[in-house]
Amino acid sequence: MALIGFLLLLWYLSLAAVSVWALSVLRTSAPGLGTTLLVLVGGGLIGGYLSYRFGTKQLLSSIDAVELPRSHAPAFYRRLDRLEARMDVDSPTILIARLPAPNAFALGGGRDGVIVLDRSLFRLLSLDGLETLVAHELAHLEGYDAFVQTLAYSVFRTFASVVFVVLTPVLLPIVGTARALAWLRGDPRSWSRTVFGRLLELVESGVVAALLLVTLAVRAHSRRREYAADERAADVTGKPVALARALRTIQRAAEPPRGLLSTLYVHTESDEDAMTRLLSTHPSTDDRIERLLERARERDERTRIPVTVQ
């Protein structure tokens, strides 16, 4: 066991030496710091763009979405045309699909956008509700929201990979020493409980914490963009209450049925803890509805018209 521990240590030290040599070669042949940063950012952006494009195609093919002909929904398309004239977007492709729950989402940007609508929305929502919901998705296309978030993740992954490569000459001897000591003690599985094993766990915890911070930042930005899309839709259509009613209808349609088996279902929105809310890409539907109603109340304050969503 002592011999195996010694050989393991030699193996990890050899790998560390190779990584040091590789990094030294890269350092001597690499351009200046500014150019290197530009290359890393450019590589991350290109990777994010390709990931987004291929991911979008894969997603659309997986849900069997089909284009909605104008002849099948002429009133809907007339409203869509009016929205396009008021917003900085080209005519998006409208696809319909059978999603697991009533929903709508936008892919792409203002010039090549795609909006996917669940088939049930045409049954559940009024024409005003559909109009405001599509205006919300057009606002996402205006801001290239999904695309920007994908690029942000891609750039972060690129830099995280570079940091990991730079730390490899340090991490390999730590792992090798921890495993060698565990074999010397006669308990190979205890390597994570050695001093070097705990040091490695500390480094891993730092990486996880950095990933969590970036994830929280991107998710917070996503929630802000949801509020912004709601406000943009309310501005363009002048119908914040219609959007609030559409959101409430979708929320209720997505809830499990209330019956004898209702206690067996998981009710997520009311039972969310703080971390779940922080990691969510969307704010709660109740918060969005309340903001929309408050906007309508401010608009109708002079007329004293009560605004509610039943």
C-alpha cells in the first residue's frame, strides 16, 4: 500500500510537471494580456452564439412546433402587425405547439425572432389577452434577452475553464499527496479527510461559490427583464389589466386540479423558499400581476375606477 501511495504521488506530480510545461509554452507563445482577454471573450461569445443557435433548433424540433398560418388566425395576426409597427422588431415566426402547460416563450432577437405559443392559449385567453402576451414576448425579442443570457453564461464558462487550467499545476499535487497519504495510512478511501483533501474541498467550494454568484446574477437579470417586458407590453398595448388577467388565467390553468387527489400534488409557487426564488428565472406571477394592476390604478386614479382580476 505504501508503494501504491508512492507511485500515485509520482503520477500526480508528473502530470503537474507536464501541465507546468504546457502552461510555460502557452505563456511564451501567447500574445499580450489585452489580446488574450479579447481572444477569450471572443471565443466565449462565438461559443455562446453557436450554442444558442443549435440549442434553439434542437428545442423547436423536440416540441414539434408548427407555424401558425395567417388564414387560421387573421384577427390575431392583425393585432400582431399593429404591435410590430409600434415596436423595434421585424415580423416574428409564430409557432404553435403542445407544451406541458399553457405557456409562451420567445427565441432569437428582433430581426429573426420566433414566438412559440401553446395551443391551449387560443382557447383560454381572449384576443386582448393574447395580444398583451405576444407583446410581452416581442419585448423579449427587442432586448435579445435569451440570447444575452446565453452569451453571459458562455463567457463565464470560458473564463472558468481558463482558471481551472491555470490552477491545474497546483491542484494535481494536492490530490496526489492526499491520495498517497491515505494509502500510507491503509485507508485509500479516506483521502478526502486528510489535510490536503480538505484543502481541495476548500478550492472546490470556492469554484462552486463563484458559479453560484454568477448564476444568481444572471437569474436576477432575467427576473428584471420579465418585469421590463411586462411594462413594455403594457405601454405598447395600453392594456395592463388584460395582461394581468392573461397571467392569472395561465397560472390557474397550470395548477393541479383541486379534487380528492389535490393533496398529492406539489404546489410550488406558494411554498417557494428564499433560495428557490433567487434561482428562479421568473418573478412570481402574483408579483407581476400586482405590478400591472398598480400601473393600471395609477392610470385610472382620476376616474376612481376599481381594478381587480377575478
